[in-house]
Amino acid sequence: MAFRKKSTKNPPVLSHEFILQNHADLVACVGMFFVLGLMFEGTAEASIVFITLQHSVTFPAAEERATESKFLYYYGIKDLATVFFYMLVAIIIHATIQEYVLDKINRRMQFPKAKQSKFNESGQFSVFYLVSCIWGTFILISENCLSDPTLLWRAHPHNMMTFQMKFFYISQLAYWFHAFPELYFQRTKKQDIPRQLVYIGLHLFHIAGAYLLYLNHLGLVLLMMHYFVELLSHICDLFYFSDEKYQKEFSLWAIVFILGRLVTLIVSVVTVGFHLAGGQNQNPDAITGNVNVLAAKIAVLSSSCTIQAYITWNLFNVQLQRWMEEDTALQAPSVKKKRTKGRSSRKGTENGVATSNRVDSPHKRKEKSS
């Protein structure tokens, strides 16, 4: 788990246990190294690459009265450095939430070890999905995507991003990249690692695809719908962990889950169809955002359909497992009752026979004497 455990003996420096207990402090030291680089003239330029967004272009103000110029961004190789720095920030925030929020709840509720890991996972994802939904909705409102949905396929210039849009995608990539070292920091079980790797990889694949193909608005809308459904899922899990009686009451979220998958498919098909409905370009260029070719249509739509089918299949598997667990839990008390009834009846017959023997023994003695 991603929190420090108090022990009487300090582990050796740079040992396995030392890194697990103090990984947040070690990562914070690495992050401070880049921040302190801003204070010196010789290292300021290198530190800026890690901390601030790169690849910006200045556009003059569109209105005559406006005096401020507009900054737009495109992606480049320097974004990898920015993603790395904010990945360190995500690790620190993850450890802070774990130590000061989730660990205190675990101590108060006294969950068994089997539930602690699931509770921590749902708690971390709930915070991330909640912040991402609020942030993404604010971006959609500020860029008029909700009032004018046609901006999803006719945003101009199509190969540029605003500051908040690029920073959102950089933060998303940083968070999902930070999930890889967290598998080690949280001491994830070996049987759970393949499932986690697939889950993380699918998110990275689709977020990076929308970022590199300049399908920013479409990717943001689909992410908001996906994150909202996942947020409801993890909130239901948190209530279930606190009290198992909420399982039946919150089982209706599966309907919302399926509706969210259907709406995601409809939006992706309609948006990609209109975005790439014009004449196909013979010279595609992903760097300039020119992906209006048949191969791009098939790739985007097939990936969207695949991820929805995979997530829905996982939902059915998880729900079936829970139903089977509930059935076994209900059958266990009935079997115990049958066993206890059988034992009690046997004991009753034995006691009855014993008492009858005791009562009949004096009469038998009189008969013998007579």
C-alpha cells in the first residue's frame, strides 16, 4: 500500500522496504530538484521544459479592441518531459490521499485485508474521476462545446489546442503513467497485475490517440461520460464496503453503466462521421491533424467499439461473481441450520432413550423381585 508504516526498526537505506515506506518523500525530492532549477540561470531553461507547457504558437487578437494575443499549443517531443514531471506530482498526491484520508478510514472501519486493497483502489479512483469530471466540464463550458456541439468536428484550427485543453491531456497522461509504479508501491498481488495493466493500457491508448490525432474535443466528451459512469461505480463500491446491505440498493447503477456505453458509441460514431465526412485527403499527415482518410475512420471507430465491449464484458463478469458470492453466503446459513437441527434431533432421541431407561429400571426391578 502507498503509505508509511510505523515500525520500531528502521529498514536499511534504499532497501525494498525503505522505498515502499518513503517513496513519496523520495519522489518529492526529485520533483524539488526540477523546481530548484528555476532559481539558477544555467538550469532554468532545462527546468522550464519539465514544469511548463511547451510548443506554443502566438496568434494576434481577432478583435480590433483586444490587445492581448492568443496562445495556442500543439504537441511535440518536449511533452514527454512535462508528462514525467506531473507523473511525479501524481505520485505525491496519491500518497497524500492514501495516508491522510484512506488510511484513517481503514483504521476506523477496521476492514479486513481483503477489503482494504479494494477500498483503497475505489477511493483513489473516486477522487481522480471526480476532479477530472469537474475540470473537463469546465473546459467544455468555456470552449462552448456544450452550447454548440458542432465544435466537436469543426473546431478551428483543428491542429491546435488551448492552454487548458493541453494541460488537461498532459495531466491525464501523467496520472495513468503514474499508475505503473503504483503497482509496485501498493504491493499489488501478482494475480491482479495483468488486469491492472490492461485497464491502464486501454486508458493510455485512447487518451494518447485523441491527443495525437487532434480529436481533443471528442476525446474530452467521451472521457467525461466514461469517467462519470466509473465515478458512480466506485462510489457504489465504497458504500458496499462500508455496509453490504447497500449492494442491492445500488445495483441499479448497472443500468446507468449500459446507457453510458450506448451514448458513448453514438457520440463517437456521429462525431467521427461528421469530422471525417468530407472528401478524403490523399496526403494524410497526423502532425497537422489531417487524418481524413478511411483508415483513420476505421481505426477510431473500431477502438471506441472495442473499449466499450471490453468494459461491458468486465461488468458482466464482476456482477456474476458478486451474485455467486451472495448465493453462497445465503446457502451457508441454511446448511448450518439443517446440520444443527439434525444434531439437536439426534441428541433429543438419545436423551429420551436414556431417560426412559432410567424411569423403567425401578419397574423392572420390582418385576424381578416379584
